[in-house]
Amino acid sequence: MGYFFTRRKLTLWHVRLTGVLLIFICCMVEVEPSLGKGVANDSSMPSSFSRPKSVNIGALFTFNSVIGRAVKPAIAAAVDDINSNSSLLEGTTINLIFHDTNCSGFLGTMEALQLMEKDVAIAIGPQSSGIAHVISHVVNELHVPLLSLATDPTLSSLQYPYFLRTIQSDYFQMYAIADLVVHYGWREVVAIFVDDDYGRNGISVLGDALAKQRAKISYKAPFPPDASRNDINDLLVEVNLMESRVFIVHVNPDSGLSLFSVAKSLGMISNGYVWIATEWLTSVLDGSGPVDPSTMDLLQGVLALRHHTADSVQKHSFMSRWKKLKYVGNSSINAYAFYAYDSVWLAASALDSFLKQGGNLTFSSDPVISGSVLNSSLRSLRGGQKLLQTLLGTKHMGLSGDIQFDAEKNLIHPAFDILNIVGTGSNKIGYWSNYSGLSLVTPEILYLKPANKSSSRQQLRSVIWPGQVSKTPRGWIFPNNGKPLQIAVPNRVSYKQFVSADKDPPGAQGYCIDVFEAALKLLPYPVPHNYVLYGNGIRNPEFDNLVYDVAENKFDAAVGDITIVTNRTRIVDFTQPFIESGLVVVASVRKVNSSAWAFLKPFTVQMWCVTGSFFLLVGAAIWILEHRINSEFRGPPSQQLITIFWFSFSTMFFSHRENTLSTLGRFVLLIWLFVVLIINSSYTASLTSILTVQQLSSRIEGIDSLISSNDPIGIQDGSFARDYLVRELNIAESRIKSLKNQEAYLDALQRGPKNGGVAAIVDELPYVQVFLSYSNCNVQIVGQEFTKSGWGFAFQRDSPLAIDLSTAILQLSENGELQRIHNKWLTTGDCSSQSNQAEETRLSLKSFWGLFLICGITCFMALSIFFCRVCYQYSRYAPEVVSQDEIEAAEPVRSRRLSSTSFKDLIDFIDRKEAEIKDFFKRKNSVESNRSQASRSYSLDRDSSSPT
């Protein structure tokens, strides 16, 4: 980077010194002021303005170049077409003045100044970014609009108000390349570029574009514009040692093919490499006519961008007459020819509008210039500001598409074609537009639809990559510089099952090391690496510092029991977690002797109350259903009450001696006995568990009670738990004690907070599971796991190895290898992971409310059927149907009236035996039958005695 900035400063100073030198040269050079004058100066102009007969337009290019050979015929053709068009400029002709920059910054600047001495109203060009920077200062002072084909993104309209770019800026091209890189999943690229304004500024924008999508330029490889083949060879040899295999080539069209020739000789146009060229390559291929097959052989599999120009009849017509144009020679047409042609038409259209509005194209001497050492032949355009505004407001449909400037003075609708060089030609695999990103549809169609840059809409056709492969290259390999990966490993002093130092190769061992090595074996490429112990071996290292050192490039990666937490993910990339983790609270436990009231513990108070209530409810329901037909449920009120209680609670032991005779009673009893069976079994199991369970010896029941207390809390050395407890849970740091190893854990818990120990320990679940076995189950986890995370391997940001290892870890999990490694290193005992078992084994109503609901519904249904039946009987129990005398004769024992409908009578009716009610209905039916027979006899007697 130091070389880059130093070289840039020297180049800027070179441009400034060149400008000063040109000033003196221009003072010494004798020019012909009358040469090419299209309009008179202000002293010779008549008082009333008249349309000029001709207007000077200058063209400044290196005509013996790829771009110049395409631009010159196009500009000349445009001038001829305009001058032959009577509807445009109306009698004013365009006088075209060519100046050749000769591919030299020094000579090009001189030619630019000489061009401006010829009173040009509009200048077109140059293609060189360096000359464009110099000439932009000149046109700003002379108020002459400059229509440039220079793509340097730093040529902004804010700094150079008279600079108008009539081609798409490299700003958009670099964002197109960034989208292309991210589309294929690459995160690092190597930029190879020419070390001038054009190359440096374009790559600078590429770096910004990649950074916005979490990608980056891993290495910048500049070379001078006049680099020899040996220089390029040395550069590519150095580049080939880098990790990234994605090369972005941003060079000059005239020397770019030599780079691919050297790359071919070094074997770098082969399988595994990715080459993406900016639009310079398509300009070369399109502008060189039939390309030599040997040249195409250098480019097989290369991706290249090309300025997108919309298809139109006008464009195809121009292409068909290209070979007939003057200055064509052996050149072919490319995108620069279309934009140059459109630039001339844009200038002519603006001049026509300007003149029709009464614009003044006169030139005058600038007092600032005249008073300086500059030659007085440089004069400013008096109507330049108005002409500039006319240009900005002009709309023209040209060969390249819609020519129109936006608010930032860039052409609207920036778009590029994406080509894949294959065989003797190229395949168009898609388009890129600033409107919708990558697409298979032409931008002109997308402009008619709502913009959509969602990742699901980014599509390209299949690509044939270098080496004639269709599979997308990985885009990186391990560097060929002989340096294996330096992997930091925590030098733990506790829980060495996870990771620890080893005297034998590879220098480390443990669960984490075995997982890492197993994952590496699944990768399709070798990964040379060395383990470097991190820590002094006396206490556990600080894991935050370990991760920070990886981010600072002190290590390539870190392998170990590294927890994935938010602040660490901001600076490094983690693999897929290979083990689940989370913080838990650990407290000491002891066995307690059962109390005299232990038999009450299986049920909660609510459960006891509901169970007792249902015993009485069912007993009462059975009594009601059996009372009328079962003599065992009859007798004095005190005896019946005792029967209800006895029958209810005797069902608990299935020892009830009373038989049930009614169908409804039996159904209710069947359901209740099933409920009792479940309750008895659950009670027995719960009581057995409670009498043997270990219970907490402290009042800490979980993280909430730990927060509310003021007792000391133990954590492991180097753990992130300290920051979490202090920052997230607002626990005072003075309460936290760092403990070195398992022995310190157990000692601190046994001593307790009153004797200099701790009330509980907060640590990650994998450590705690090992610690439970170590403590012989004298400690247990309190409450639930209150954070969720995992352990992963840490790599530097955007490391592709992190992605590949994540896939490998998933494969280990799926094929069972991960569990096998776990069983090898992390064998745990039979200690329960939950310590509050006494409370958890207590049975609550929540576990049985379904049974009680079924039993309650059964009782309700049986009693409802019973009372409906009784009410129906009572409605028929009407004494007025028969006479009182008959009833008394039939039942002399009963003397009270049976027709009363009072509630007491209803209760008395229900209290009667079922047999009595049935007997009464029989006698009632007999009386009614006798009455009916007597009535029929009386009727027959009357009929027989009546006269006929």
C-alpha cells in the first residue's frame, strides 16, 4: 500500500510539473491564430448577431490505438451526416479538427492546448484519463464544454463542471464486476491493473463496491504502462503465489493481450483460475476484425464486460456501412465508435438549439489568461455556460441508445453485456444494469418493469471456465509460498479433554483437535497447517484476546473450545458449531433424610384438595344413584352420611364392600376406579423418587435467584461468562471469582459463600457435564440453560476455508463421526442434569386435570339422566287421577294427600324406594282400568234400555 500511495503522489506531481512546463512551451511556440477559425472574435463581430457559417468541433484522441482507430471514422462519419442534413444547424456547418495525442501524456497535453487555441466550441475526447484531467482544467477556464470518452470515475462534474462524459463511467463497471464476483460466491479477488489514473481510480472504486458486499481485493498488482514482458512475467509469478484465484484485469486495450500471453505461458489459464476483464478486452476483440485463433486461445474461459448498446435499425445501418467510411482501414467497429458518433450528434443537436435560442458563439480574451505568461491565443467562449446547460438538457436517440444526462451529469441507464470467451468467439451470458443488477433479460425490457435487485432475480447463463470446465471454480487455493496455516490452540490447564498441548505431532490433542482434523480430511484439497499453543500454561488464556489476534492477522485461525458470541462474530468468521453450548448454573447438593410428612410431598396442595373433593363428589353421586334401589345405601341420615364417606375413600384401596345395582352407578364407579388407579400409581412413583432424591443445600434455584442474591459467583478462567454476567445481567463484578480448574470449582462450592467459597458457578454446559462426573454427583445444574450458543473454529474475515469446513462439520454430524469423537473424549457419568428433582417430581393438577374432567363429566351425565327419569315419574305421580276414596281403599296405611307438588313432597318422592313407586303405578293403572270397564258397561246398559 505504501508503494501504491507513493507512486500516486509522484504521478500527481508529474502531471502538475507537466502543466507548468506546457505553459512555458506554449509561450515559446508560434501558432497560427487564423488556422481553423470558425467564428470571428468579438472585435470583428457586427453589432447584430448572425448565425455563423461554421462551428469548430475538436477531436482529441490517440488515433493509432484500439479506441482511436474506431473513434476517428465514427466522428468523421457523424460530421459528414450532420453537414449533409439540412434540417440540422440550418446552414451552419461543422468544421472538424483532429488532434492526435500520440499515446503520450506530455505530447497529448500540448496537442490539447493547441486544439483549444483554435476556438473550438465543443471538444470531444480524450480517451486518456491523465490528459482528460489536464484538459478539464483548461475547458473550465475557457468555458468550452468537453464531451469525453474517458471512463475514469474520478473525473466528476463537481470538480470539472464543463466535463461531460458521453460513455458509461468505470464507477458502474466496477459495481457490475462486484455483483458478478458475489454472484458466484467469491469473497476475495486479485486486481491486476495499469499503474496510471485510469487503472488506479477504477480499482479504487472496485474495492469500495466489493466492501459493500463483504468481499475485498486481497492483493493489488499494478504494473507501469510501458511494462515489458519480463515485468509482467515477474508480476504474474508473484500473483500466482496468492490465495485468491479470481483475477480482475483492468488495463489499457493496446497492451492488455500481452498479459494473457504471459499468463498462458505460466499455466494460469487453466482449471481453477478465474479471469474477469473490464470492457477493454471486448473493445480489442470487437475493434480488431477477425481475431487470430492463437489470440483467442489465450482467452478461453475469460469473462469480459462490454458497454451495452441497444439494438436498433439505426445501429445496424451504421454497422453495414462501416467499411465504406473513411479512415476505417483494417479496424472494426466497437462500442467506442457508437458513443463517439453519438457524441458528435449530441453536440450538433445542442448547438442547433443554442443558436435557435440566440446563443452567442463568440470568443474573447480572458483578462486572467492575458495577464499571465500564457499565450494570448487561448480565448474563452462567451456563451459557454449557456451552451453547457443546453447540452445537459439535450436528449438524443443515438446508436448506443438513449443519450441523456442525469442530475450528476452521467448518462442514464448504465448497463453492460457480460461475455464468456469460448472457442473462436464469445457467448453472451447475461446483462448487468444499475437498475436491476444481473439478468438474462435485456435492460430495455427491465426498464419497463419495477426495479428488482433481489438475490433470487440475479441470474446468468452457464459459463465455460478456463480449462474447459463448467463447474464454477472455488476461487481460491492455499498459497504456493510454502507457508502452512498458523493455527492458534488454547493452552488449557483445565478441562484438557477438549484441547491441550501434546508432545507428539501435531502438537495438540483433544476433542476439538480431533473434530478439526476429521473435518480437514473431508475437504477436497490438502490444508498444510501448524498448531501454535496460545497461553502460558499456568492459567487458561483469555479467549477474547485469542479471537482478536486472529482478526489482527497474527494467526490464520484458532481451533479449540471457542464460543460463538456476538462481539467475536464482528471481527472473525466462525464455522458451523460442532457442539452446542450455553451457560448454566451449578450448585452443590446433598442427600436429605425424609421428614415425618414426606408422604404429603408427592402431591401439591392444590392436587390434594381437588383429589379429596372428587372422592366426596363421586361418593355422593353413587349414593344418589343407588339410594332408591339399593338397601345398603338406605337407613337413618347419620348412617347414610357415614356410608357416603366410607364408600368414597374405600375406593382408594378398591376395598368398598357395598355393591352397586344401578347401571348409572356402575358406570360412574368404573370411571372413578380408573382415575384412582392412575392417581395411586403416580403417587407411589413420586413418593419413591422423593425419598431418594438429592436436594439442593443452598437457596439458589436458578439464574434469577442468583441475580437477586449477593453471594459470590464462580466462573472459569478466560470465559466470556464474566462479560455476560456484568454487561447483560448487571451483576456486580466484585461478586465474580475466577476459578482455575475443576478442583477449585469443587472446593469453592463445598466451602460456600460464608467460608470464602461461592454460592454457585456459572459455566458452559460442555464443561459442566464433565465437571458433574468429576464431582461424583455432589453438584448439579440448577434451573434451565439460560443462553444458547455453540463452539466453532475462528478464521479471519471472509476466509473461504470457514465455509468449506462448515460443510465438512455438517457431514461429520450426519455420518455419526462427530458423536464418535464425543464419546471418545467426553464420557460422562450418570449424574442427573437437573438438581431440583424434589420439586419437579411433585405432581400437580396440571398433570391430571384431564382425568378429573372426564370423571366430572361422567358424574354430571349420570345424575342428569337420573333426575330426568325421576322428574318424569313424579309428573305421573298425580293422585287426582283416581278418587280419594279409591286410593284410601287401595292404601289404607297412607292417609296424607299425594297430590301435593311441594318441594318437600318431591324430596319425599325421591326418598321412596323404587319398588314402592312401581307398585303404586301398577295399582293406579288397575283403578283406571276398572273405571274404563265400568264406563263401557254403563254405556251399553243405556243403549239397550232406550226405545227403538
